[in-house]
Amino acid sequence: MYNGNTHVNGPAHVRELPNLIISKITVGPYNNNSYLLRCANTGAEVLIDAAAEPDRLLTLVGPGGLMGVLTTHGHHDHWGALAQVVSATGAKTFAPVADMGAIGVPTDQGLAPGDVVTFGDISLKVLSTGGHTSGASMFFYDDPFGHGHLFSGDCLFPGGVGKTSTPEDFTTLFNSVKSQVFDVLPDTTWVYPGHGADTTVGAERASLDEWKNRGW
């Protein structure tokens, strides 16, 4: 049974949905999570956040090829292995437009709020929040056979939203996460963050007022 409790140097955890296979691996000194998504029908693959340890990521990708790498935001710990992964696979790079300048690898396709990235039969919707960084974004897969799956980067974690530097940035991030996640997605939506364990929208919903009042 998939639970998402991965750790550095540990094996990938694999979740098989009817149309999508999700592999979660934890890499690097900051315990970053990278996610390999493979279309079950076509074999097309994308990687979310080529964070670190390129050899482990490339082993996870395997010989089938990689269509693209999606970067959630511009902090280096989320793209530290991007150059090596792209060099080895020829994958196309995707990143939020507002963070492209902070990523040390050229971006082939900038992502704006509401954009859709398609690989094989799978579509991911871009949800941009700002706050953590100017372009901080999440990717949402709406499974037609079950609940949704949200790859939240550093925007949403178990126990709160991502780190911010000012009260204004916190307000931006909190309000964006509330309006784009908690106001519209059901409690069954599974959340895959950029670090640490997974959670669900339902597990976090009751804490929204607490997060707002504490300001982080």
C-alpha cells in the first residue's frame, strides 16, 4: 500500500492509478521529494522537480525516455539536478514564468496560472500561488476514476503552507492556497509536497484558521 513516507537513500514508493503511475523518491540534503509520473496507457513520463542526486533520478526514469521536467519554483533545492537530467534524457523543461530567471537551466516552456501540461493521456493543471516565490506553483491531476492528486511543491505541506519572508507574502500564499485548493477541491484530494510526508485536503482543512491566525 502506498503511503508516501519516503526517505533519503530509501526506495521509491509507487502508486498505481488506472491511468497514471506515480513514483515518489526523496533526494538530497534538504529531503526534497521528486515525482516521476508515467502515463499507464502510453508510457510517456514527466518528472516533477529534478531536485538532487541525478543518478538516482535517472535510474528511476529508466530507459523509456522522459518527455519533460516540471519545476515547481525557483529555489535551487528543487532544480539542483535539472541540468544533468536534461542532458541525459533530452527532456523539455517547464517552469513558472515568474521564476524562470531564478532557475539555472533554460526553460523551454513557461507556465502561467491555468495552463495545462499534457503527456500521453494525462493532463496536469497549473495552479500558481506566489508567496513562497513569485511563481510558486502546484500541479493538479484530476483522476477520472477517483480522487484528485495535487503536487504542491513548497506551497502546501502537512501542518501549513510554505515558508514566506513577509506578512504580505504569507497572505498571498495563504489566500491562494485557500481559494485554489480548500475552496474547490474535495477532502479526498491527495497532496504530494516538495518535502516530507504526504497529506490530504481533508486532513488539513480544519487547521486553516489556525494557520491564518499564527501567520505561517
